[in-house]
Amino acid sequence: MIYRIEASITVPVEDTEVTDRVKDAVTNLFPNAELRSEGGKIVGTTHSLDQFSELLHRQAILDTARSEFFRRQSGSYFSFSLKKQAAFQGVVNFAVGEESELGEIDVEVRVDDPDVDSYIDHVAPPTEEGRPIES
């Protein structure tokens, strides 16, 4: 199956941070992202969440990811926020609750084809006893 998506990424760059390090944090999770600096933040897009999906599988946090994706799903979009500190280490950690003082990596995904639910199932498949259910 070929998925057509566009993920928009926005990350604030605080005065105490080095812009290139913030870019590194993003590319640790989204290596294909095209990034640029824009008015105190990093913005960019990617058309693949494959590496991100691999990290979700490796860290065994598929249920958490699905919960976040569906909680913030609307129409053909879903969004999520990630902790910037964890991303520096190449680790996925969803930002829930109070925003960290460094800000977060905000991602909004538009699914053009086939549909949001199918794409979420592709990135973070349903699990049974913590393991992806084979279809």
C-alpha cells in the first residue's frame, strides 16, 4: 500500500538552544524531514513516518501512540506533540500535560490517501498483549 501524507513539524528554538541541535532532535525521529529556521522556530515537512514508526515498535509504545493519534484526530488530520529532550537522544516520548520549558516538537499529519484510520494502523498497528496483531 502506498500512503500519501504530509507531516508538518514545528519546534520552538529557545535563546539557550543551538538551532542545529534542535534540528538534530527532529531528524533523529524524522530523518527525511526538510527543515528550515523561521522566526525563532524550526519548521518543516516530511512525507514519511516510517523511521518514527520503527521507533514506536522498538520502544514498544504502540498503544500509547495510537491513543495520542486518535485523541487528536480530526477529519483527515491527526496531531501529536513530542518532548524535545527525549528526541535529542533519539527516543520518542509523547508530551502530555504541562508543556516543558523548552517547548515541544509539534507534528500535524494530513493523510491524503487512503484514510486517517488506515494510516494510523500502519504507523502504530493495534496490539494484543503488547504485540502488533498480524492481519
